[in-house]
Amino acid sequence: MRVDGFSSNIKVCHERAGKKELYFIARFQSRKDLTVSINNGRIEEVNTGVLEGVGVQVFNRKGFMGFAAADQINPQLTSELIEKAAFLAAQAELFKGEPNQEIFKVPPLKKRVEIRQEYPFDSMSLNEIEERLQSLNQEVASIDSRLSVRTLLRLTDEEWRIARADGTDVTFNTPRSFIYHMITAKTGSQTATTYANLPGTDLRVIIDPINLDRLRKRAQKAAKLSIDLLSAEDLPAGHYKLVIDYGLAKGLAHEAFGHAAETDGLESSILGENGRLKTGMVVANPKLSIIDGPIEGDYAYQPISAVGIERQTVKIVDHGILQAGLADIFSAAKAGVQYTGAERVENFYQLPIARMTNIRIEIDDPIPVEIPLEEIKPEDLYRIIIENGLAKPDEKVLYLTGFQGGQVNPAFGDFVFHCSGIYSLGETSVLYKPAIFSGKILSVLQSVIAALGPLQIDAMGTCGKMGQAVPSCGGSHLFLVIAENPEIMIGGK
């Protein structure tokens, strides 16, 4: 890997930090990016980028920290970064900053994790990529003359090497890719937009026949939804029994719960009290667990933390009970939880903070679903829930599909999410325009009564926190069934 060539810089870190009796963490990053956007058959944008640099974090004996970074990597500059970081650590002590010595307790690690890519960054020419994307774009646009389609491919080839004063030297890569269609239907003054996407690790997302077939079916489904939404009515606001898809479930797990479980924010979290995680707290149905951890091949895969520790898979909620937090080395002890290697950074010039990777909701004894995800219709969902006694034939049940972002207040557990569409389930289902899905996350988790189908954990996104954006992923079973609850609201007129 490219980062293998930085050994001389690591040697300099040991020499300079050793003379000053400093503990260091050095992060070397090498990243290449490609973004290609096609809008209605035409090339809209092509961006390429290269990012390479080093960030050096040092601690003096008392645990005061300094940090310096540069977008060049050479021994002389690395030595200067040690000096600058040492000066800042001394200033932190002088001005009575907050020390932390927990990093001194972490055992050393030597490890290499390399994800081999079947179709790496340079396995296709740019012209070939553009032609494939134009073909995929036009295929969706041809479904209906009322459609406008924007297709985007993003490809990232990223490598990291992290070294510490204790001899730690770890190397890993986090290749990732995704393709998505943004599909807009328009007639007169009415417009509706839906999305279809597929994440991966390399160019396989636009080469492999299985991936292409999956993307095609997702796009056809999204296109039909956007067209049908043009004539859909508004939904009266109220409280309903719900079925939500795995994308919305990932939104709940990530935005409304996962961030609240990150130990560097427990002073303002519904899951914290006086800055400590409220372990043992009942937060969900006893059949429900929430798990976060790296999964090889996943869009948000990261096997090793930003301080050079193996990232753990964490059962945050174990059968309804809050058991653990997503803990970085600098906040775990203060939060009263075990350290889990949850540090991530977007770039070498940023400091690590506690973050999720792939977060998912798992339910005991899910009801089997034999129909492939891309082929499931609202009427199929209705039949499944009726046959399994999850609703009465005359009961109003809404199916929410397509997570489109939202807002969360982690201090109170309140969330407001947007979806792509809402169906009133029945033998002939009725589509309504998208409406706000809002409420309290603990009320939702405690109201989940069943799961349908196998786990589907490829709901991808970008997670923003403290100015850093990192890839995220997750999901749940194909669908979750949620009982009517006065603290869960579907907006409307």
C-alpha cells in the first residue's frame, strides 16, 4: 500500500518525541477520490482529488495534549510537527487545560488489514465509467417521459497508517463506492423526488451483473413511486400503527440513538446522567438489540480506530437494556464504560472523536419474508402482517418508505424524520404524499412489536459531527412493525 512508504517519518516521530519524553500518535492518510455525475444523459460533473498528509498528536507525562498536521509527508516536516505539537501541549498545561492519561494504558498493536479490491480505482478508464453511467441514467429516464434523472458515482481509495510511541504500527485501507439515482417526476406544478442507491467497495457497483440487477430493480421501484406521488393526496395527521423499512430503521438507530450513545456527548444526552452512561436502563422492547461494529465489505467499514486500536463490535442495547456506549479512549473512563475503540476521523488534520460505523437494529424471531426486497409491494406487506396476526383486517396501518434525513435532539430523544412516501396498507394500498415522522426514540424502540425478513444493513449515508463527515451504514430487518403510540406522530395537513 502507498502508506508503507512512511516508515522514515515514523522513525523521526520516535526519535523527536523520545527526546522530549512525549507520547505520540501519528496518523498518515493517503486518499484518492473520483466523482462522476450524469444529468439526463449528459455529463454534469467530473471531479478527481488526491489527499495525503500526517497529523501528530502528542501528550506530555501529565496527559496534556497538543496537535499539529500538514498536507505534506517528509521527515523534516514531521520533525517540525512534533515540535509544534509539543509547544501546544505545554501551553495546554500552562493555561490549565484538561489532561487525560488514558492513552498510556492502551496496549501496543501491530496489525495490517488490507481489503483486496476486485475492480480497483484504475481498473476502468474514465471514458468507460462515463459511458456506463450514461447508459444506466438513460435506462431509468426511459421508464416514463415525466422523469428527470441524475446519476452519481463516487469512488474512494483510502489508506491509513497509525503509529504510537509504544511501538504500535497499524496499516489498513477503507475503499468504498456508491452509485445513486435521484429520480424526479414532474407534471404541471406537481413534482416528487425519490432515490435508488447501492453502496460497495469499488467499481463492482457498476460492473457486477448482480449489483446492476439490484440497482435496476431499486430504480424501477423508486421511479414508480415518484410518478404515483404526483397524484397522491395528503395524509391526515395522527397516531398510527406503522411499518417502516430498513432505511428508516437505520435513521432511527443512527441519528436518534447512536449519537446519544457516543460517550463524548453524554453531558447532553438522554442516555447520560452527570456525564455517565445510564447502563442498565430499559430503553426498548426486550426482543430488540442495537449493535454497532465494522463489517468487511461495508460502505462504512473501519477495522481499526483512529488511535490505532482494533475497533470492537458493541452491543449498545442488549434485549432492551442499555449495556454499552460507543467509547473513545478520551471519554470512556469519564462516562463509566469500557473502551471500545470507537474513534474515527475524516482527515489527517482532525482529532479523533467517537463515531458509529455500521449500526443496526436486530429483533429476535423475525417473521420470514421470501420475496426479494426489491420486489416487495405494499400489498405483500399487508398480507404478511395480517397472516401473522400483527394487524386486524379493518385496522389502519401505514407503511413508511425511504429515509430522507431529519433532525434529532439527543438531550430529549426527540426526532423529526422525512420519508419518500406513505402507504395505507390494504388489499389495495393507497399512497399518500410524504409526511413528517416524529416522536421520541425511546417510545419507538419500546413500541416495536415485530420484524419482517432478514437483516438488510446497506442503508448508507454520511454522518456529520463536530465538522467531520464520515461514511455511515446500517439498517435492520427488511421491515419493523411499530404499535400505535401517542408519542409517535405522522404529520399531514
